[in-house]
Amino acid sequence: MPFSFMRPPEPEHHFEVGDVVEAFCDHEKNKERVRGWVKGIVVQIDNKMVAVQFQPNVFLTDGWMVPDHILWFPINSENLRPVTSRRKVSKTTIPDY
């Protein structure tokens, strides 16, 4: 009897730990809760999921704020995309984070 196995999802984008990404989620902007794209950093990846940590507060779909600022997304999620434009930083200036 042949066995059938599920193939892992083939992601549209390849993410690595440390990548800057944008995620479509509920987050705080100017002390108000909004739904839109916000930048974050990939902090963990496994076979199916990508963990992204954000600077502003982020919220689950049921309204709860996420205390560690980390949301998990499926690798092939349409709510996660790489940041396309990178701001050039001069080597002589120190960025203000």
C-alpha cells in the first residue's frame, strides 16, 4: 500500500532570521489601534511558521495585546512580505533607534 505524504508549503518569499519584514496586523500607531502594514524583524523560523518581533504593540485578531511583541505567521502567509526599500545609512552617521 503506497503512502502519501504532504509536501511542505513552498513559500513565495524566503525569510531568514534577522530579515526586516512587513506584516499586515493590528498594531499601535500614534497611541491608536490601527490595522495595516508594520515593520518587524524575523526572530525564528521553522518548517511551517515565521516568528516576527515588532517594536510597537501588536494585537491578536480577538483583541488581546501580545506582551512579547511577537506574532507567528505561516511561511506562505499573504500578510507577510519582505521590506522592498532599504534606507541607505552613511557609515559616518550613527542611526538613531
